[in-house]
Amino acid sequence: MSIPTPTPHNTASAGEIARTVLMPGDPKRAAYVAKEFLTEARLVNDVRGVQGYTGLWKGREVSVMASGMGIPSIGIYAWELFEGYGVQRILRIGTAGALADDLQLKDIVLAQGACTDSYFMNQFKLPGSFAPLGSYRLLEAACAAAREKGLPVRVGNILSTDRFYSASPEDNDQWKRMGVLAVEMEAAGLYAVAAYHGKEALAICSISDHLYREGQLSPTERAESLDRMIELALEASTMDNG
Ligand code: HPA
């Protein structure tokens, strides 16, 4: 089955979106990536202000479009991109809150897998629990790009939760106990939708806060760490030739 384009949440025509899409949560960050990192970038979607741009990075076509916040939101956009627009791979670029003691603010985590407390997975009617995994090819490309840049990254499991604010914050202790590195709100949904469509996905997360420690980034530190993550995602997408 294929969704006709334009879709309910995307006014781009077929062919206006590249096979590789970078996906930040924040529409303003999508505009920032397009303006600061791509050449010949043009706006291809603006439904609900979820800006999508297509341009060139090192001569290769790439799109960047926001996902909004949470699994239901990224689920919509990823589904339409994979099924409607023939997108082959989505690299989420987002922030995450650290669980692991040895993670620091500004560290970069590549999500090899993403646990979730979301009900989203139930739609797949699996007789067990699905383990949402990032694309090995993209993970390998991101690791290689990080090595080339001399940029330290952590690879491991994250949690994609439905709750930013929680009446049961102690739940984090159990995930931390299982070696889960950090918490965000989208990757597991993206990985499941990619798996369902036979496509590739990877979440690259910049640590913006620590759930067990005080401290926050200055605006300059935040901007620098986001730039590093964006470059890493672009390099990873370039190194992947499929
Ligand atoms: N929880 C969920 N998502 C997040 C967090 C958090 O603490 N920090 C950044 N994204």
C-alpha cells in the first residue's frame, strides 16, 4: 500500500523529498539546518509549521524536516515519508536526558536500540515485545564519521518515553538499572515504523540534561553541541551509499 502525495501532513509533491531525511523535533531547528548546513535549500512543507526543506550537502540531496514531539507525532511524519515519499532513511537528531552516571552534558549518544513505555507498539500485534533497533548500516556510518572527526560517542540503549513530566519519576531507576543510557521521546516509534516499512533509521542524541544531576547548558554550549550532532548526522548520511 502507498499513501498518495501530498499527504495530510505534508504538502511536498512526490520527488521533492530526498531519500535521506534528517529529523529534528523542533521546526526551527529544521530551518536552522537548512540555512546553515545545506546549499540550495528550498521549503517543501510547512503544514502546521512543521517545516521541511530539501537541499544539498556536499553535492548530495538531503532533506530535513521536523518531527514534533513524541512517538505519535514522529510516527505520522515518518510513516508518510517512508510510504508516501519513498524515503529510504531517517536520521533523528534530537536531545535526550541522561540516565547513565558517566554521561555528561553535550555527550552524543547513538541509539543502537530504543526501549519504550508507549502503547504505540501494540498496533503491530506482535505475540511478544518488539526490540526497536537502529539501522546497523547507519550506526556503522555514524561511528565511522565520529571516529574520523575525533568525536567521542556512546553507543547503546535509550528509552523513548511518552512522558516528559511524570507522576512516577522513580520509573527511571529501573531503566537506568538495565543500562539504558538516556531518555527521549521519539526513537522507538521511528525504529518501529522504519522496520514495518523495511527502511532504515537512526537516532543521534545530544545530552541536554541529566536526570540524576543538576546543571544545564548555556545557550552557546547548547548551540555548539547541536552543531556537532548535525554535522555527524550529515556525514553519516553521506557515508552511507545505499
Ligand atoms: N525526558 C524526555 N525527553 C527529553 C529529556 C527528558 O528528560 N531531555 C531531553 N529530551
